[in-house]
Amino acid sequence: MLLSGGLFGSGSTGGSTGIIIWVVILVVFMFVFMIRPQRREQQKKQDMMKSMSVGDTVLTTSGFYGTLIDISGDTVIVEFGNNKNCRIPMQLAAIAQVEHAEDAVAAAQEEEAPAEDSAKKGFFKK
């Protein structure tokens, strides 16, 4: 009943035009809400991989934090923990997140600065 009249128009030409319009709307919806965000995430990951350098702290996809020791092509060597003997080679794709050494130092300095300022103002006096 819906196909013969009300929703897609009347007759065979109106029906096929209505179906084409719905297919186009569906394709646009899929592109806007599924494909485009996925491409954006892939681009961010590629940029992250390009900006990695030796000494950066990384988070692997398995949830381990480590320090990059060597980067060669598609393989990296990551050192885990304080034990210098725990160095594991892995694929570059196994890295989920990177924290650059310079950014970590800057963040630590920013955290110390507000604590010193508030101590000078007398917020922590007894």
C-alpha cells in the first residue's frame, strides 16, 4: 500500500525516483556519520606516528606504558619499566598513544607553578 501511492508517489516513474532519493540520502548519511570520522581518526594516527621520536613515552594497544628506544621502518623497540633488560620489539601499529618527552617536562613545570603561587598567597597556611 505504501509503495503504490502515498510514500513514494504514484505510478512507476514516481516510485523509482523516490527510491533513488532515499538511497542517495542513505549514502550521504553514511558518509557524514561513519566514513568521514573514521578517515579523520586515521589521519590523526598517521600524524602521531610521523611525529614519534626516540625517548617518547608510548601506550601500547595492550595497555603497557614504555619508552621508545629505536624506530626502524615498521618496527619499534620499546623499553618497559625501570628494568633496562625489558626491551621488546613490536610493530608500529601496536602503539595507541604517544606522549612526547618535551610535552611531559612542560606539563610537570606547569603543575609546579600554580602550587608555588598558591603557597605564596597563603592558601596553605595553618
